[in-house]
Amino acid sequence: MREISLLDGQVRGVILGQGPQRLLAFHGFLDNAYSFRRLSDALPDVELWCLDLPGHGLSSALPEQEGTFILQWLPVLGRALDELNWPSYQILGHSLGAILSQMLAALDPRITSLLSLDGLGPLTASTAQNLDRFQKLYNARGKRFPIRYYDSYDALIASREKGMFPLSRSAAETMAGRAVGLSEHGWFHRYNRRLRDESLWRLSEEEVLGWLARIGCPVNLLLFDTHRWAPMRDVFEARQRAVPELNLHQMNGSHHNHLEQPDEVAVWVRQCLE
């Protein structure tokens, strides 16, 4: 395992594995580059360049502002691609990382293939919903999501096991290897707390369909937690139709199945790379 440092240290990451095939990898929300460690163990001959997204792992936060906006991630990631200076990019993305890679592919012709895990386009909102969310953001201006401290490492790991997307203990410990801190107050999850702010503004569904329609490369989409998509079936089917070249596969398992069942996901990755 080797460390990556890009943009004068603003974006950090790790290189996992070693081989003739190379993938850039973007993790999910509040995860980090170690999200792909177990998958890399199952793909030892594939070189995974796993970046910590801004505000995650060891990477710096995005420029200071109130709230977050999906589009503000793209210029930073584009500059990271510029510095890597590969002739082309195949990007493996999970959840938020999948969404960001899809939006980058709509802009950047250097991206020739996407391997997307459990994500197709960002969350959306109506104008009224955006205004309500912005009102909350305005009312909370200057405030930050508090850091929660834990009395022990075991208690911290247990909190991740019981999170919004539960993890097994071994998977939680794998992820914690790059995102845990210890201070005089106790153990804490290390990430930029501005990531927990309300979204500054969300795209409309029409805008998301426009982004997806501009993707100029094949999108290989692997869905894990299929019941999670059931409430938005019509929306999700419209998104699938919008992508010019989509290859959809499904696999039973949790949202972090690349951590929980890496051998099965590795088979799919190899099929995509053939």
C-alpha cells in the first residue's frame, strides 16, 4: 500500500494492489479510501488508486461556505485528474463516489468507463423543498454539527456497526483505520463536520436526467440494496433510460457489499474489465 498526495496535499489517498489494470476509486459519503481495502485483497492484480474525497479521510475540506452542493466537488476532482495525467480513466465509485464519477463523466471525455456501486445520480428536490432546506441552513448559520466523543475504541466501532448503513464489526474496523481520532475528550470519527450541513441546493430531477444523458462512456451499475430503490422505482427507471450505455446488475447484500462480500463484487469488477 502506497500513499497518494495530490493538489499540494489537498487530496490524499492510497494505492492498493499492483497490476497491469488500473482503476481510480471514489468512496461513499462519510467513508474513506479504505472502503476498498477488502475489495483490493480480492483483486490483487488490479491497481486501485483510492482517493479520500474532500473532507474525508486525510483530504482537506472543500472551501469554506455554508452548506454543501453536489457540483462543488467536481472542479476539485477534475484538478486531481489533471495532476494524475493519465491518458484515460476508468473509475470505480461507491454511492456518493459513484454519483460524482457519473457527473464527472458527463463533463470529461478522458473518462472511458464507470463501475458504479449502488448509486445512480444525486438526491433531488423541488424548488419549495430547496427553499425550506435553505431556510434551515440560514437559521443555523455559523453553527456546526458537533463532534461526538466515545469513551472507548469499541464504543466508536459499535456506533458505525449501527449506523444508517450498518456494517459488520470487521468492515467497520477496516474503515476506521483511516478515519478515527483520539483526543483528551475521547475517541471520535474524523471527517469535516460541514459535510453534515444541509445541502445548499439540490438539483431537480429534470436536471439530473440531463446530466445522466450527457455521460459519454459505458456505465456498469451494480445494485446491492435493491429494496432501497423500490420507493423511487419510476424515478430510478427514468434515470436508467437516460444513460446512453448502461449495464445493470443486481446482487443481494447491503449497501457496503464491496466490504462485506468482496469476493463476489470482485467477480463483477473483472467482468467489467474484460
